[in-house]
Amino acid sequence: MTLREMKPGQQGKVTSVGSAGAMKRRIMDMGVTPGVEIKVIKVAPLGDPIEVNVRGYELSLRKDEAAQIEVQVS
């Protein structure tokens, strides 16, 4: 499942960051790395952006960024 498919309140563990190049580096620099716990806080009415809690802080991601993040839901 990707982060984009998760609903508010769901949480899981990041299994991979699938995009390549600059986008992958940017996502990983924000603390979204394989093995980290991530929780969806809320999703904007049109689905963009998605607010998540990762490593104890709130982070907003665009739909296309969230679609690149594979998550194992717990």
C-alpha cells in the first residue's frame, strides 16, 4: 500500500521510497526512510496535501510524493 492510499488515523511502517533522483533524496532528507513509523493525520479536501506524523513532527506531502512511499499498515 502507498502512503497516498492510507486514510486519516492509519499508521504503518515505511518499507521503501520508490522514486528516483532528486525527489527520493528530498523525501529521505525530510526523515521518511525505510523502517520509520508514519501516521496519516489528515488529508485536504481535494487530497492534496497529506499531513503525516513522522519522527515526532508534522509533515505535509503532495499526492505525487505520497504515491512514491510504500507502507506496511499495522
